[in-house]
Amino acid sequence: MKLKHVTLLVAGTTLALTSCKNNETSELIQPDPLAMNRDTTLSPGEDFFHYANGGWFKKHPIPETESSNGIFRTIGDTINAQIKTICIKSAEDKDSAKGSNKQKIGDFYASGMDSLAIEKAGINPLKAEISRIDAVKDASSLTETIAHMHTIGTSPAFNFYLGQDDKNSTKYALFFSQGGLGLGDRDYYFNTDEQTTNIRKEYVKHVQAMLQLIGQDNTSAAKNAATIMKMETELATASRKLEALRDPIKNYNKMSVAQFKALAPNLNVDKMLATMKVAKADSVIVGQPEFYKGLNQLAKKYTIEDWKVYLKWNLIDSYAPYLNKAIDLQNFKFYSTVMNGVTKQKPRWKRVVGRTDASLGELIGQVYVDEYLPKGTKEKLLEIGNNIRDVYADHIKKLDWMSPATKQKALTKLSKIVMKVGYPDKWKDMSSVSIDRKSYCTNVMNTNKWEYDYMIAKYGKSVDRTEWGMYPQTYNAYYNPSNNEICVPACNIIVPGFEGRMPDDAVLYGIIGGSTFGHEITHGFDDQGSQYDEKGNLNNWWTDEDMSKFKAKTKLIVDQFNKYEVLKGKFVNGDATQGENIADLGGVLMGYEAFKKTAQFKSNQKIAGLTPNERFFLAYGYAWMVNVKEEALSQQIMTDVHAPAQFRINGPLSNIPEFYTTFKIKEGDKMYRPESMRVMIW
């Protein structure tokens, strides 16, 4: 999905939004997390991230089962416990009607917890798919099998999805882009640092081990693993770098099916589209044409037997977590331990709850809304969101670098942003998906098939702009440029440490206002979102002079983040992360401006010994209270368009004058940036 999203961060257990206790009384009942989380042995001017959160980090080391620890995991544990209760209650209800939501949730969860049945089944749930791959005899059947695998939740050779046409948001289009890499990002195949070089070596060993676990002998598995690595390296060679994927114009190449066939004649496009259930398609959007030229050559360069091994690997790689223990553990050993530094698996119930929510979140969401959602959530979220939009409009009107004509168009786009908050008014119909207690892997595959069919059924129909891309129990948010909308799920209202009481406005506007609404609205005006108009179409609404000034400002934020060293010799990718960095800066700034209009700010009353300004900036720091293992950090800076949490705090705050005055940041402090270098865009 083309969602510009930020992983969010606010949670807890319960919060009664219909009542609010006096702040002084609340202090006596519960400690204030903003005050308690600090490491006051540090100066805020040296490293605000660790000053704001270091006290919590010292008390809560990263568990063996995790690659990180902080507010994300705290939230995850809370929501997982709630979903676990939903799953167990559903599984224990033997009287639920076949096909009901409760039956599907209960049976899915029960099948995942039945480790004895999973062990006994081995790879049998994939036998039919393996037989289909074994039956491939020629180029035609190879294309058909590759295409089929895309309909069951795997993505060999390339990536494919159906979404809104970037230049005509009222229509759905078919998108083909680069993909097919087991290591995820092209740079893993070429970077020469010691860690990445070792990952490549371990990857080949991992592929060999997995092939042996599905029945290949040691010699064949070793040979085939080397071939797979060679194939993927060639796919990586034809792939664009992470930062190059951010340009929506350069990654929009609409062509007729005839042109696509001419681009990659060896792929048998007609057969591929028919198998993918879009035989009537007349056009496609190819993200990276050079990738398909490369794939076209690989289709002939490698033998049918080579491709069959590659497809088996792709299949087993996709479904490994749902198979027997040996396969599951080998998958964990590489992707969690080698890639992310996690040394111990999570308890089985956590893994199964996570998968149940991922597969049946639409059904679980309905129960979550009824049983766990605080009253008044939608109303409070909308209140905060509208306040952020109001100050955003004020900021645009006062910009000294934008012409009146472009300002008016920006204001029009801002006014048209749709805010989806809380939960959808209508739920997706999952009545056709089949779930029972026989096979966990089969249940996962059935939901994957349903997801694909649900997606593909939209082709040729009018765009449904009411559809949600997240569940109400998902701690995340997004901006969708094609709909010019933001989505903030219900659970984002809850803040850990404020259970049973309303957080003060500094906390609400530092987290929900700044890190959520302000951030997501700013995505409509970041380096990518700014290229879409108020209707969600790629359409230049800028004057040339204004766009030139905007790009000069975004270059400053790219330069700022390029200088942040995450690990020795490894830096933030300023180009790849610039959209999120622009959104973080705009978000915290708009959150602060909206907070200034509240009674709390105007009263200047201290809470827990902290001024309103201190509380606001500490709350923003709380939003990104995440401590990450070095292995995971290394992966993040190679594959993620979000900068590590430390720089999502220190980066934007070091550009805001009020932050300097609040914490007495002075020249010589590490957080200090000369006024001439401070970035201010929106």
C-alpha cells in the first residue's frame, strides 16, 4: 500500500475520557511518567533523547525476546493481552456458529496453539504448492506458477498490488515494482562492511538449511542456495536504492499491457495477468522499468530447475513461522538473531496472537471497539486533529517563503484532508474466508488468499474512499496521498502511565497532537505528499519559484540527518528518511502551536515540578522512547524510511527556538545548532 505512515507510540490499559481528575490529586495517586522516565544525570543539551528516556531505559533492559524495548513494546504487551483474551474466549466457546466471527477467531488461535498437530503435519500444508512447483516444465508454466504464488501471500521475482492510480485517484490501477529479495533491500547484496558481509554469508547458510529441512540432501541444498543467492544478487543489481524509490514521478511509469509485454517478453504477461485474475487489464503502472528488463533476462538465463528451487525457497520462507519447530526455529535464527540480535523467541501465545490479529484483525477490531475502547475516543481525537489543522492553516498563511497563489492551494489541500479516526463506520465482509482447527498454516494461507481476492475484486470498480487501511487496535497512523486523508486508529488515544485519568494537554498535544496528527498532516506537504493535489492526484500545484524554495529547505533537513552517526561508520540516510523527518519537524511544531492555545499553557502551572513547556517537549520525547539493539539499528538505517528514534527526537527539536529557551540549550551543547542552520519548513 502506498501509505506514508509513522509507527506510533501511545498506549496503556484503560482511560475514562468522560471524566478528568484534578492534576494535583492525580500526582498523589500515580507517579508522573515524564518526570520518572528522565535521566537527570544527563544534560538535555547533550542528548535530549537519553535525558528524557534514559531513566526508563536503565530500569528496563531489552529482553532476550525483543530487538528493542520502550513504549512500542509496552503498548504491544497491553494490546496483545487484550487480543489474547478475545482469542481465548472465542476458542473456548464451543457453541459459536460455523462461519461466525467468534468461530473464526477461536479456531485460528487454537490451530496456532496446537503445536503437536503442527509438528505432526510438518510441511504437509504446503505439499500442494510444492507439487505445483515440481510440475513446472516450461516458461509458460513457470510464469503461471510465479503469478499463482502472488495470490497466496508470497511475492517471488517481483512485487505486485492494486491501488489508486497516482494521477487519477478515482480509478484503481495495477502496480508492478521491484522485489523478490530474501534480504529485503538491495544494499544487503553489495555493501562491504563487516556486518553486512557476514549477513550475506549467513543468509546462504540459512537458505541451505531451509532447503535441507524440506527434503534436499546436503550437496543439492548447498548448490541450490548458492544459485538462489546469485539470482537474488542479479535482481538486486536491477533494483533501485531505497532513496530512489521516494520520487513518485520517476516511479510512475504507466503503460499499456502491450508495452509491458514488449518490455519483458519472456514473462508471458498475458498468462501472468490471467493467473493473477486481471486478464481484462488494459494498462499497468511499472515502478522501475529497468528492473523488469533485468528480470526478463533472468527468466531465460536461469534454467527451469533453478527457478523451481527459487520458488520453493520463496514459499518456505513465506510460511516458515507457521510450520514445524525445526523450520520455525531456523527462520527465527536468521531473521531475528542474525539480522536483529534477538536471541530468544517470544512465547508461542504472543506469536500466535500477533498472527491472528494480522490475519483476522478486521474481526478482532469489532470486539475491541465494543469491549476495550474508552467512550468519547472519536470525539477527543477529532478535537485534537481539528485544532492541529487550525494552527497549520495559520502557519501556512504566515509563511515568508511561499507566494499567495501557492499558499491558497496549500490551504485548499489542507482543508480537504479527510480525518479517519477511531474505527470505521463499516467493516469488511470476511464471511467467505474458511477457518478451522485442522491446520495453522492452511488458515494463514486462506486469509492470505482472501486478502488477495478482496484486493483484486476492486479492479474496475469505483474507489471506495471510506475504506480503512488499519485496524482500531493498531498502534500506528498513516497519510494516504491518493485520498488526501489521515487515519488515526482508536488505540492512539491511550497514554501509558495515565491509566484511569486524563493526561494533561501537554502530553496529549506532545504525543497525539505532534507525533500523530501533526506528523500525518505534514506528510501531505513533505517531499512526496507535496506533489499530490487536494483530490489525491499527482499534479504540480506549485509555482516554479516556490518549489525551488521548498526543495532548498528540504535539502537542509537531508543535510542535517546525513550527519547523524547511528553506529560507528553508519549514518542516517537523509535522502531516504527526509519525508519522515519533514513530518516529524512539522508535527512537533504544530503540536506545540496548538498546545499554546490551551489553558494549561496559558496558566504556566507546573505539574510534577515541570513547566508546561518542559512537559510538552518531554511528552514528545516519550512518544519515541525506544531503545534498539545494534543489529536492528543497522538493519533500520538500510531498509527503513524512518530515522532511529533518537534522531526523531533530537533532530526536529534542535530546530525549534522554544526548545532552546525551555532547556537553556547553549552554544557548545551537542543539541545546539546555529540559527542559520536551523530548519523551518512549515
